[in-house]
Amino acid sequence: QLQLVESGGGLVQPGGSMTLSCAASGFPFDKYAMAWFRQAPGKEREALSCINARAGTNYLSNAKGRFTTSRDNAKGMVYPKMTSLQTEDAAVYYCTANVECRASPIGWINPEISWGQGTQVTVSS
């Protein structure tokens, strides 16, 4: 059974850093791209980054320069490190899996995979 479990969220001060985790199981992780999204209260879910099976990365403008995503294929883990966090970064962060990082972030979403519970990131002083 495919499972994605996000963790590592919490409270961070503005300007601070945080590294999230996504634990994947139930599918050939080393052959899949992994993408990160977030959703703030009252807003639509937005894409952030995608890392392909060979660890090539694609960051959208809302993450570029501040987010660094890595993966450990042996452990089935993905780690987005976020720096210079601001209040507008507060959201629930989600990971998902797909066969590749398609050109459009809409293509990063796999309709066959349900969203997990996500992990809450709160940015506040």
C-alpha cells in the first residue's frame, strides 16, 4: 500500500530555517519523482518543488533560492530544507509522488495518490 507521511513541521521564527521530511513506502521510490506542495488557510494548494528519481530538482519562484530538496533513495525519504522563512510560508506542507517532474507543476500531482495529512509549519515571532 502506497503511503506518504510528512513530518518535521512546527513553529519557527521569521528568518529561521526548517527541514521537513517525507517518508515514502509501498512503491518503487527510487523510480519516482517527489514533489512538495503547501496550502495556507483559505488559499489553494500551491506547488513548490519537484525532485526526480536522479535527484534533479525543479523549484518554482515561491521556493527558488530558499528551498533545497534532497532525497535518500535507500531510505525512501525526501527532505526539503527551507530557509529565510517568512509569515507567508506558514502552511500545511505535503509531498506527493509521480513518475516524473513534468514541465507544468499541475503534472506533479498524481491523481492516483491521495494527499497525506501533511505537516504544519507556523512562522511567528
